[in-house]
Amino acid sequence: MRNYLIEDLPHYFEDYKKSIKNPKKFWDKIADENFVWYQRWSKVVKYDMNEAKISWFKNAKLNITKNCLDRHLSVRGDKTAIIWEPNDPKEEAQHISYSELYKRVNKTANVLRDMGIEKGNRVCIYLPMIPELAITMLACAKLGAIHSVIFAGFSASAVASRVNDCEAKMVITSDGSYRGNKILDLKSIVDEALEKTPSVEKVLVVKRTQNEVSMKENRDFWMENLYENASPDFVSVIMDAEDPLFILYTSGSTGKPKGMLHTCAGYMVYTAYTFKNVFNYKENDIYWCTADIGWITGHSYILYGPLLNGATTVIFEGVPTYPQPDRFWEVIEKHKITQFYTAPTAIRSLAKESVEWVDKHDLSTLKVIGSVGEPINEEAWHWFNDHVGKKKCPIVDTWWQTETGGIMISPLPFVTPTKPTYATLPLPGIQPVLMDDKRNEIMGNQVTGNLCIRFPWPGIARTIWGDHQRYKETYFTAFPGKYFTGDGALRDEVGYYRITGRVDDVIIVSGHNLGTAPIEDSINQHPAVAESAIVGYPHDIKGNALYGYVVLKETGESRQRENLKKEINQLISEQIGPIAKLDKIQFVSGLPKTRSGKIMRRILRKIAEGDFTNFGDITTLLNPEIVEEIKNERI
Ligand code: WTA
């Protein structure tokens, strides 16, 4: 049992109390003291949580890249902004200074403008983890174009649906991508996607792998040719506080991905503030987040948060196990990393390797280590603490979402005592509440419920691109007046939060959010499939793995079924990406359904987990007999 109360954490509690008592004053001061603005705001926040209308720093004028780049030039122009560590350790790392980055962003912004990109246009970026990924994002921000980065592991049809949803005018990609000992041919994936995307006028191609690619005349251009002749001067476009900065797609519980829209000022203020405080960032630190920039973690905590603070941030192209399972530890030693931010799935897979891989490297520069993306289990937490942090680095278990823009619940290093598996306390300005299924707020401690947030914060996504109604329904109707996260949480005896996992139809596999609906949609397109249901089950490395129950149109023999399994996974790979492949597929003669036709996923989940107890009253099902069959044939 713990022997202190939150009230005994004076630094935290005082700040927190003030921030909650007067959030406007709290954020006004942060925005005022830490950024350059062309024009100040007339109102800190305006919101209507029922209509899901939120704006921050109304009428302020800014450009986020002035804050990421320009203002650092006089004080830290020669300081390294980006350390790029390539996939192959034999290839030399690049150190890009703030002034060099500034120049490269300007030149790229000129290239985009010359290719017809203007303020408000959407540009999809489908690139590996190379400096050009960061540079093209910043170039878009500089000229006011809205970037939408698509993770470079997505398939052609996933690319096409995102490009079409935001009606992108341009796609930026590369001739290929290195991942461990594999080369991925990104350009042909883009070519296939672009057969169905009428909005795209131009494609810029960055050279990386020297792969032979086909270039379509008047549509496809080599970036390096255009870049060479571009001017190094570019005047930032003046943006309104609420102008869009970027769209980033995330899975939802229906088939279509949600294009979460983040805006300029609020996102800037929130990512800068959270980066500095959660990672206890100091001027000469060298910070490394291992996420891919294609996810929100990379947007906020590889790119924007660090650069807004004038930090040195590492972009790593490779994978943790290439060429050997000590790559992470080798990179920490090589670049003298002070803050290391990674995901539970990576920790679990590296913890499976001999601890000698870690021990042979000098990790003594580390001060703070962090985890994000899914709940971190106790064993992984201790392994991370003992072998990586050597019991001297606080672990920041950071809970947040694509929708929240930045970290919401996390320990503050050297302030908040950590507790394994707990994200601990809300950051100043953030007001979590737990709600029961009857929409009542659950008061007191030692309780569990649906995690909601009471008051808006600057980093919250403002809408779903092109579908405000869906935004309102998804986040603001289940618990009126509050933002609903889709997660469940527990609040312990001192008020610490532990995230227990999703309470909706999103499954987190290796830290990636996957909606069940789009995967089921893909499976159902197989001509032999009548219907299907996907659930998650615990997996010791990935956190969750996918279990599919598939009803066939007609029964085939078992050999054909093995083929069918391969074909189903092939289909998922093509339509979504290999990350969504099923680990187990069970062919069943029907799915348990309620009388209104809703699939009883709760029962399917229990069977997949191997837990045959407490199915509840199954007699009310339309087809209760099916449960026994599914149970007996579980894989
Ligand atoms: C989960 C990633 C437990 C959660 C930044 C959330 C976590 C979803 C944690 C968002 C954590 C993220 N502990 N669960 N520290 N961090 N999650 O949008 O279910 O990719 O709703 O954003 O990941 O995933 P997303």
C-alpha cells in the first residue's frame, strides 16, 4: 500500500489545482510565454461540448514553422535539430542543424508551391523514416498546405481511400524503403493506389533505395531535380489559429477511417508544453522516440514537440532487431540518448532476447524512459525499469490518443512517483472523469469506469475531415457534455489512473489501432465467405492478436480451408496492410447473435481467450446452440 496522498506531491498538486480552477488563465500564460505570434488571440477558448465545437486562441495569427525553426536560428542555428540514423548501421548517420533544416524546408516549400500547392490544399505523404518525411511535413506547414501522412506500411487500397477521403492534390513518396533486410517498393503501391484517385495531380518521388520505378509523364517528378533549383528563401504563410495543420487517419468502429483534423495554434501549444514537461527536456538533451512519424506519436513527439522546444530529435529508419536485437541499445549508446520513448510491444519483443544484448551497451546517458500506445504489463514495465533504466530513470507511461494531439495522463519525471502499469496522474489542465454505463460520474477512488475528459484542452482534434456529425457522435454523445475516449480506466486509492483497454470495437495490436469493421469488410469480400467477426485475444509480444471467426458460404474440405486462410490474410494484407493479418482463423457454421441481429462479440472474445466461464444468459440469443460448437472447435 502506498503511504502518501496526491496532496502530498506539492509541486504537482499546486499547479494542477490552479490549472483546473482557471484553465483559461493557465493556457493563456503558456501560449503567451513560449511562442512567437504574428498577432495575439482575442479569446483563449470557446467551446460547446454538445455540438462538439471547440476553438482555441481565436483570431491569433502564427505559423508553426516559425516556432519550430526560424526563432531558433539566432540562438541555436548550429545545434543539431535532427539526427537521422539509417536502417543499415554501416551507412553514416546525418546530423542536420537548425539552420540546415530551415534551408531544406524553405527549398522544399518552394518546390511544392511551384508544383501548384497552395494554402488549404491537401498533400498526402507516404514516405519511409527519412529526413524528407519531416522536411516535407514542415514545408506543407510553412505554406499552409494540410499534410496527411500515411504510414508507409499501408496497402494500395488503404492509401487510395485516404487520398480520396481528403481529396489530396499531391502525393509525396519514394522509390522504396528499407526495413531491416527488406526493401519495400513504395512507388508501385502509390501507382496502384493512384489508379483510383482523381484528385491527385502531381506525385513527387524522393530517391532512397535507387529502385527502378516507373514515372508517369507530367504527373511524377523526382524531388531531387526540383529541389536542386529551388530558392532557399520562403516567406511563411500567415495562418489563423484554427486553420488546419494536418489530417491523420485513425481506425474507427465503422469501415471508414477517421481523418482527425488538428489545427495550428492549439496543437502547437499543447505538443510543445507536454514534450517539455513529460520528458523533462533540457537544452543539451538528445531525445529519441522510436515510433513511426506515420502515427500521431511521431507527429507530436518526433517532429513538432521536440522542434518547438529547440531539441535534438532522432529519426530512426530501421527496426529494433536489425542487424541484431541490440539495435536500440546500440543507437542509445552511439548518440548518447537522454530520453528514450518507445512502445510496450517493442519492449516485450526485446525482453525475449538475452539480456546480454542490453548489458553490452553503455546506457548511462539515459535520464527518462517512456512508453506509449497500449497498456504496459507489469513484467514489461519491470524489465524496462531494471535493464534499460537501470532503476534510476523514471518511466513515463503516457496515455493519449490521435484525437488528443498530445499526452494527457502521465507521470512527471522526478515529481510523480511511478507505479507499474499506471499512467498515474492527469497533466495540468486535463480533467479526466470516470463514467458508469448509465452516464453517471463515478466519484471517489478505487473505482473503474469509462474514461472521459471534462474540459477541452488545446490539442484536441477539432473534427473528422468532411464529417463533423461522425465526430460529434463518436466522441460527444455517449456521455453528453464530455469527450469520450473509448477507453476504460481504473482509479486507485490515491487517484492514480490505470488504463484498462478499449471498451469499443477497436483492437490494439502491437500498438496499432485496428477497427474490427474494416477487417471484417475485407474478409467478407472473399467469394467463399458469408460473414465474419474479429476479436482480440492476449498475445505475449503484440499485446493483442486477432482471432477471426469466419462463416463460409459452403463447406469445403480441410485442405482447401488451409488455402482459404492464406487467401483471407492475403486479402487483408492487400486492402489494409500486413499489420491487420489474423493470427487465428476458425471456420464456424454461424455467429452468436442477439435477436436484433447484433453479433455477441463478448462471447467470441471469451472463447478466443480460452475463458469458457460466465457467458451470461445465452438463451436470449437467436442461435444459442452455436456457442457450444464454437467453443468445442476453438483453435
Ligand atoms: C491506447 C497513440 C494504455 C489507448 C498515442 C488509446 C494506451 C489508444 C496508452 C490510442 C497507455 C495509448 N496506456 N493504453 N500509455 N497509450 N493507449 O490513437 O487505448 O494510436 O485510446 O494514439 O492507444 O491510440 P493512438
